[in-house]
Amino acid sequence: MKKTLKQMPRKRSSIWILLILALAISYNVYTQNGAYKTPEKVTFSEFREDIRAKNIDNFKINLEGTKVSYLDLQAQPKYALREPGAALKETLALEEYELLNVNVKQDNAIWWDVLLSFLPVILIIAFFIFMFKSASSQNSQAMSFGKTRAKLYDRSKRKTTFKDVAGAVESKEELEEIVEFLKEPEKFTRLGAKIPRGVLLVGPPGTGKTLLARAVAGEAEVPFFSISGSEFVEMFVGVGASRVRDMFVKAKACAPCIVFIDEIDAVGRQRGTGLGGGHDEREQTLNQILTEMDGFEVDSKVIVVAATNRPDVLDPALLRPGRFDRRVVVDRPDIKDRDSILAVHVRKKPLAKTVDLLKIARQTPGFTGADLENLVNEAAILAAREGKKTINQSHLERSVEKVALGPEKKSRILSEKERKITAFHEVGHAVVGHLLENCDPVHKISIISRGQALGVTWYLPEEDKHLYSVSKYKDDLAAMLGGYVAEEIFFGEVTTGPSSDLERASKMARSMVTRFGMTELGPVAYGEDKNEVFLGRDYGHVKNYSEKTAYEIDQKVIGIIHSAHKVATDIVTKHKALITKISKDLLEKENISRDEFLPYFKKSK
């Protein structure tokens, strides 16, 4: 059964209406054009009379020579059939004939004229179709503007499980309970336990929060919706809230499932922290998230997993029980976890048998999983550049330096004086740090530029540390000022080289006074350690200590710095000859490793 115009989809029926309208316009133009009026049939004798009366503008004869088409001066088309046996030139005076515009064409040439007459109409039709499609596309985009952009993870592909997540043992143990909730909810509900509504993964960037969320979905074998917090927010008010509603509708239809919101701090920041009113798009979106999480049915089996590295800025309503019931900390890996993570990332890479991953793990304190993955990738690139078939220990160690310190800038050419100052500066750091008990061991000294630094002294701890004492901080401060003191003693003046050392030393000394209570001012925290200022909340904020206390804090900070400067000065002055010898060797070699550095002190004894 054929569809009528009304039964057709609106888009298709509109196109047909446009086509019909265009054809009607074309027919009207065609019929109104004088060149295409219905020809008047006349006799051949009348044709001759029109020629003699000079009423003919032009005429044309077909190749067969049986039909004459012509126009009179009033642009009236006519045609006449040639009389049998009559020759056209014989029936007309030659001079009259030569004055006429004679065109000899085939009959099908008229179709070219018709096509040319239709060309403007065709262009008009094409323009209308183009405009219609553009409008339809914009309408479809507008209609889908409030739809969620959450991506559904394809379970047909290789799924991620906890085996793919190295380290993070405690975090995985907490998340394994979530997997059990999704797999066997009756095991908990029959005892009156409620399924957690939300899980908040907290940790520094690159520690594997997203990977853990995907592993939970892979272990539970449930649908996994993934979206970033920034994808909710648009310039139009209400779009974010609409997308939240649509996302939870789809999630409930696929329950049991997991909804993962990455970087939730983009929409979950504390409300009322702006100078404007509360009618903010982010706040509207957050309100909708809070409503949806509270509005879950008891048996909906939809768990929201969110990740952030800024839990301090999240709204308290988002963190209360009933919304994000669990907070799982995903911290930086320790040495054992780093070894496991490196083993995961080298599984599909050709590794030399002599590679010691544990040694690399010792050299990478503070590295996250993402850093370690990048490290292994850089080692593979180095090996490929050298044309090697396997990745060896040297490639991994050089990639550690590149990731931790930045790439070498051998193209940065220093003058001989600058090289000498840099060498003494770096050796000053190294010697002071080596001779102080609480400083980390010196791993490498280099005068090859890396990043913004002209040289580098690299310390590596022998083990991961979580607590730092007053003596540790004081020794580190002295080592930081070792380069500054070396420039003072050996060159009689300081350069701009120690600027970053002074910034770090000043910040550390102030933290000792205001945060850690390591001075005579007592166990009091002065000020608030905020990484970000909320204008609405902190616009009228005042310091929680007086101007007198601020003066005392400044004096304590200056005193700590001066004390560290004196310690560094005493060490550099005492070991001037040793520093000079090491600096000369450094100028020749450009790099001195730990194994090359230690023998200098055995000789000095």
C-alpha cells in the first residue's frame, strides 16, 4: 500500500512539497516565455509571404528539410511543412534569403534550450534543499542538546579487571565489596544492608582512578557509563540538569550498572562560592545530581563512581551518607607497587634479561602509574632511535631522568664562565647534602641544561618516606643553599642561578613555622593552607593571627634561613679544595654519577 503525503515522514514530505512547488514555477516560466509558446501552424505559402513582408526574425530548418520553424517580429513561434518537391532556395529570392538569420539544427537541440531555461529553477531547488537540510540538522542538534553524552563501555571488547590494576591493594579490596553488591545483592539485603549509592575515588592525577572504576565494571560484568564532569556544563542554563536526568534514566534502564563521573569537581564544587547569585548553571547541575542520587529506588542497583583530585572543594551535600557513601583513597604507589606497575607496562615490550625493574622503582619515588607508563614508553622510544631490538637498563634509567628532570638541552651553549659558575654551584649542593646526615643520597650531578635549569643535582631517597623531622628539614635547607654559598665564596657574588633554590627554601621554612609548629611559636597553625580562593566565601576573609604574630612569623622564617646559610657556609669553606677538584672534573665530564661521586670523600679522609 502506497503512502500518502501525510503518511510520509515530515522531512521527506517537505522535500516533495518543495519539488512540486519548484516544478510549478518552472512550468509557468516555461509557458510564459515567448520562445516556448505553442507554435502556430501555417502553410508554406504563408511562410513565403512572411519572408517577403520581412516579418521573420530568424528561422531554422531541420536536417531532413521537411519542417521550417521560424519567429515573426512579434516573437510568435510558427512552423510550416515544406511542400513536396519544392526547393527552399528556389522559392525564395536569393538576396532575401541571404539577409535572414538561418540556423540549421537537429530536432533534439531544443532539449538543450529547455535545459538552459530550467537551470535557474534547478539552482533554486538545490538551494531550498540545502537550507532545509541545514535547518533539520540544527533542529536535531537542538533537540539532542539536553541528551546525555555519557559513553557506554563496550563489553564485547577486552574487559578491564583487577588483574590489570597493579598495586593499590587496599583500594581494590574496598572496591571488591562493590562488585559483590552488584553480583549478589541478596547476600547483603537479606541482612538489612543497603547497597552503597556512590563511591568517591580520591587521589592525585595519574594514580589510576579511572582504571579502577573500569575494573569494577569489568569484574561485576555490568554496563559501564562514563562521562566527564565538564560535559554536563554548557552556556545555556538548564542543559546540564537535563543531561543528568537523561543519563540516570538510561542508567536505570540498564540496571544493574555503574555510572562513572570523572573530574566531578567540575560540577560538584561547593555552592555559594561565586560573587553572583545562586542561579548558576553548575549549581543547577549539582542540584540535579543530588536529587537523582537521593531519588534512587532501593532496588535500582545503580552505583555512581566519581573521581576527583580536589575533594576539598566538593559540596558537603555531595559527601554526606546516602550519596557518596564510600571514599576510596588512591594514593601514589610505594616502591613495591611501582615495581608491580612497571611489570605490567613492560609485559608487551621486548625487555633485555639484565633489566632490574626494582632498581628503577627505587629511582622513582613519587611517580604515579601514569608517570611510570610514560617512563617505559620513553625507554622504548630511546631504544628504537638507537636501532636496538630490546629495551635495556640504560634506556630505562635515561628515561627516568628525562621524565623527572626534563630532556637535555645540549643546544643551549653556555660561555666558559657560566659553565664554571654552574659547576661550582651544583657541586656546592652535592657536597653540603652529602656531608649532612639527614639529606638524601646524591644520585647524579650534571651541568647539562634541563628545562629551565642550567644544571642539576639529583638526590634520591633510599626508601619511601612519609614523616619528616625538624632536623631533616634543616639539613635539606642547608643543602638547598649550598649552591648560593658556593657562588658567594668562589666568585665573590651571586647570580640569578639560585633563584629557584631560594623560593623552595623560603616556602619550606615558612611551612615549618606556620603549618608544622617547628619553632618557639608553639604548636599552632597560622593561616589556612588553601590552594584555591573562593571569592564568595573568602571575599571578606581576614588572617587568623595579628600583625604582631605576622612579624614574629617573618622573623622566625628569616632566622631559619640564616641558620641554614651558616651551616652551608661552614661546610663549603672547610671543603674548598674538594669542591674545586670535583668541579674541575665535572667541567670535563659534564655528568658525575653516584658511583663516581663517593670515592672523592674516601680520598679526602
